[in-house]
Amino acid sequence: MGASAAHGQKIAFLGTGKIGEALLSGLLRAGKDPADVLVTARRPERAAELAARYGVVAASNAEAAKLADTLILAVKPQDMGTLLEELAPHVGADRLVISAAAGIPTAWFEERLAAGTPVVRVMPNTPVLVDEGMSVISGGSHATEEHLERAEEIFSSVGKALRLPEAQQDAATALSGSGPAYFYFLVEAMTDAGILLGLPRQVAHDLIVQSAIGASVMLRDSGEHPVKLREAVTSPAGTTIAAIRELENHGVRAALLGALEAARDRSRELASGGR
Ligand SMILES: NC(=O)c1ccc[n+]([C@@H]2O[C@H](COP(=O)([O-])OP(=O)(O)OC[C@H]3O[C@@H](n4cnc5c(N)ncnc54)[C@H](OP(=O)(O)O)[C@@H]3O)[C@@H](O)[C@H]2O)c1
């Protein structure tokens, strides 16, 4: 084992693509010493590029597993089997293994790692790229309070982190994992509506995006229930209620209930090895 292994809490990213890099840069902005961060990738040039850009340490999977206290696994779910085969012999049960892979249960990792290895599963979403992520954290059977806190601290550097029982991960995937896509879909449809009303595309886009940002900040910062906020812009016989009637006529609320249920069911199917 290298001499540096004895110093401080080291974190390794095993697989440093979009999500790994977003987390890595968030951690560094939060004050983590780059010398205590190791990165791996399938292509050595990718790890070297990250080392040059952030001052972190490029390593092989085996080196990272030996040196780091916390291992963050951020390869695609289909690459996780190969990664685990490579890692397992080097990971002592005193390490914390955090998986950011969608849909793979903690038990799957526990079966492949040394007995008693603590595993934490996290479902982030893409706004981690702009420090507004929503990450849902669940501990496996050997994860303690300290392990969950460590995971929470890491993911809080790129947005919010919330602990939930692992049984609720599929529901969280439907809400926050896929969530940003529903908002993009709405913005796309509302921009088309602006064009129907005769606005230039860019104008329609800007009006809707800023309305979405304003509404999101109001929801987050006012502490008001969404119904109250909506009522505040819904005057008697006004424009908003005319639009709401159309949304209700088309069953948009029921469509959302069905859509999120479908996403939850698909997440369950994928988690149990379905295709
Ligand atoms: N993107 C999302 O919206 C999102 C949201 C929630 C969760 N996730 C989860 O986050 C994980 C990563 O997603 P991503 O979008 O960041 O993927 P990505 O950009 O494709 O990154 C995957 C990284 O893994 C590396 N890699 C693959 N096999 C490896 C191996 N055997 N050893 C070391 N490194 C290896 C790749 O290296 P190369 O660059 O050299 O190919 C790449 O850097 C996935 O499990 C996904 O389910 C993603």
C-alpha cells in the first residue's frame, strides 16, 4: 500500500463521466483537497484529462480501491458487473462503497463484495451538473449513520440530498430521477403553444423558461402550497382559469398520475434485471 494511504479521508471515483465529473467538481468547490481525490475511467486519457483539469489523482481501479476510504461507483449500470469483478479483491470491508447507478439494489453489491462491506445507493438527477441536483440516498444492510452522513455530505455539494428507505427508490426514480424530463417536455409543449399564438420561437422559449424558473423559486422559497400559489394567479373569469379548464378537460392531472406510476413500474422492472 502506498504511503499516501494513511493521510486523511480519500475519495475515489470509479468511472468519471458526466455524473462523476459533476460530483467531483462539486466536492472540490466545497473545499475537498484534490490530492485526496482519485479518479478512474475506462480510457486512461480520460483520467489523465481530469487529473490535469482538477489536480486530482488519476489511478487504476485497483489502486483507487486500495487507497480510498470512500469509493463512488459511477459507471453505467451495464458496466457495473465488470467493474465489481475488478474491484472486489481490493475492497476491504472497512471501505464505504457508494453506487450512483440507476436501478441496482444494494444487495447486488453486497453479494459481490467482502462480507460486511457498507454500501449506499444514491439516485442523483442531471441538475447535479448545475449544483441543483436532487439525490435520494438509501443505505444497504451494513451502512451505518456515519456512512449515510458521508454520502449525504458528498451529494449535498451538488444540490439537495434526501434519505429514503431503499424500497422507495423506484418511486424516487419516477419523481426526481426522471423529473427534469417532464419539465423539459412541458417547456417544449408550451413553447409550441407560444408559436401557435404567433410569437417567435425564441421569444416563446424565453417567456416560458423564465416563468418556470420564477415558479420554481416561488415554490422553493415561499413555503406556500402550490394550490395557494396557483390561486394567486387565478382571478375570477380570468385567463388562467380558462387555461386550467382545458387542462382538466384533457385529464392532465390523471395523465401525470399514470405517467409517474409507469416510470415507477419500469424502474422496478429494470431493478429486477428486466429489459
Ligand atoms: N446521467 C444521468 O442523468 C444519471 C442520473 C442518475 C444516475 N446516473 C447514473 O450514473 C452513472 C454514470 O452515468 P453517466 O451519465 O455519468 O455515464 P458516462 O458519462 O458514460 O460515464 C461513465 C464513466 O464510466 C467509465 N467507465 C466505464 N467502464 C469503466 C471501468 N470498467 N472502469 C473504470 N471506468 C469505467 C467511463 O470511462 P470512459 O470515459 O473512458 O469511457 C466513463 O468515464 C450510471 O450508472 C447512471 O445510471 C446517471
